[in-house]
Amino acid sequence: MKVPNRDMLVLVKDEFLSDDSIQHELEKINRLLVSFETSENLCAAHEVFDMNSYKKVSKKSKVQKILNTEELKPFMFIINKN
């Protein structure tokens, strides 16, 4: 699997790290993020408030179905559970 190219700001405490070791750490962080950024995890961390029918949707499969639609209905809000 190809690791995506993304912009990251990483603060390094140890000024004696070589460029190779920093690059290695960035690759490990990228691999971790790829494994965490799945649609299942996204649906587990979010819920949908449907103000049209006054319902809160928390079930993963229903949240995923709503997120897969091309356009949300008006007054449907995707909220992070944190």
C-alpha cells in the first residue's frame, strides 16, 4: 500500500537526530495514520443529528450510509462525539 503524501508539522526535541531518522519516524507516523483513518473508525467517532425528524443517528452502518450520500439534506449535521 502506498503511503499518502501529506503535510505534517513535527516538532523534534532532540536536535541530534539525523535526517534519515526523522524521515523514518515520519514514515511510521504516516503508516499509523493510514491504519486509523478508515471509514469504520470515522463512523464510530461521529454521529448524525437529523433536525428534520428530530433524530440522532449513532449506529455505524446508518452513519456510513448517510456519509456515502452525495449531498446531505438540509439541517442534517455530522457531529464528532469527542
